[in-house]
Amino acid sequence: MFFAIGLVAGFGAWGFSHVKSRGVQLNPASLWSLGFGSVNQDALAIYGYDASTITMAIMANILQVFLALIYLIYTGIMTTMFIAVDWSHLGTKGNTLIVRSPVGNQRGPWALGAPLGYGACLVILSIFLHWLVSQSFFLVQMSVYDKGGAPYSEVSTFANCGFSPIAIIFSLVSSMVLLLSAVILMFRRLPDDGPPIVSTCSAAISASCHPTFKTDAMMQDKLRWGSETQYNGSQVGHCSLMSAEAFNNGHGVPPASGWVYAGNKSE
């Protein structure tokens, strides 16, 4: 993500240097006068090069491909963190499982890769960023005429890429907001008495699913993670997901600090 932001910043620096060489002052008023996503003869990416429209269209949309790849990586990071939060709640309150094909009270996967509120914000920010990138670097088709209004030459229509310095600034700021949001959420503390963080490791999740008190229907209801029996310091306790009802009825207790526990109890 830093590489992509640096790439956009480098292109922005070149763009500012280019418009300055064309006589444009690098102040907010002058940059805004170039337009936000508008075509301007002083803000063209290529001069003296006759390229096809398809070539310029591909060049103009390369940044969109980069942004899409970065967003996939970003949502993967965010989804993993939200899964860790949801998993940690099993140690403090009863919660149902998230499965691909929910049955009973089970929950289905998050449609937006995160809880609804966060997911909606991520989608809106992604759409906004794609729009900003489209206004920062875009396809331009120009027609050149002489003073009499006639085509200037036999080939009077050209394809090029234009850029908008002020839109590039907005894109950089929004990208930093996207990156900082992940950094800020990274500092969120999980409950101290929650289960060990397992991320999406199926082996670690399986090790936490061996309760002594179990029924066929419990997987469809609320579960709670804790120690099934409290042992003294010389023994190993058994921690597992169990029915929240069984936990509340005294079959489970929160693990005690400093004691030794195992997830998979031997038969």
C-alpha cells in the first residue's frame, strides 16, 4: 500500500513540475483553475506522440487496476481483524457461529467482508477512491482546428491522457485515510479473558471445539468459550467452546490467569 501511494505521489510530483514548467503557479487557486478531472492543455501526460485510443485507454486505467488489487489486500486485512474481534467475544458473551450455510441461529458470512456498518463505510470509501482516481488520470481525445474552424491537418483527432493535480492531492489524502483506518483499528484491544487469537486457521479453531458437554443442536445456538473445569496449578485445564446455556449453568468458568490449559482434551 505504501508502494502504491508512493507511486501516485511520484506521478503527482511530476505533474506539479510539469504544469509549473507550463507557467502555472503551484498554489491552490491556480491548481484548482486547471479543473477537477477537466481537460486542460497544460495538463497532458504525453506531448509529440501519436498513440491509439486503445493504448491511451489502457494507460489511463492502469491505476484503477492497482487500486482494485490494493483494495482486495486491504479488505483481507480488515476482514481478518473483524473475525478476530468476533472470535474474542466468545469469551465474554454467548455468540452464534458464522458459517457459509447457516442453520438455525447460525450467522452467514458478512456480505461486505465486515460487519454492516464498517463494511458499508469501506465500500463507500472504495467507490470514492475509484472516482477520485478516474478524475486524476483520464483518457483525452482532442480535435485540432485552424483559425478558420477547419481541421488543422489530415489527422486532426488525437488521443492522450490528461491529469488533474488537485484531484491527485485528494486521491493521496483519501488513500492515507484508508491506510490509517487499518492502523487505528490495529490498536483495538481484545478482551483479556477471550480465547487465543486464531485468525482463520482451521486447525486452531478445531482445537477449540471439543467440549465435554455437547449435543447435536448446540452448534446452532449461542456458544461460549471457557474452562470446563477449574484445576489447580499442577494440572492442565480444558478450554473449549461450549453451549452458552451450559456455561451459565455452571459447567464452565472463565480461565484464570497463570493457570495451564489445553484446547484438545485427550480421550
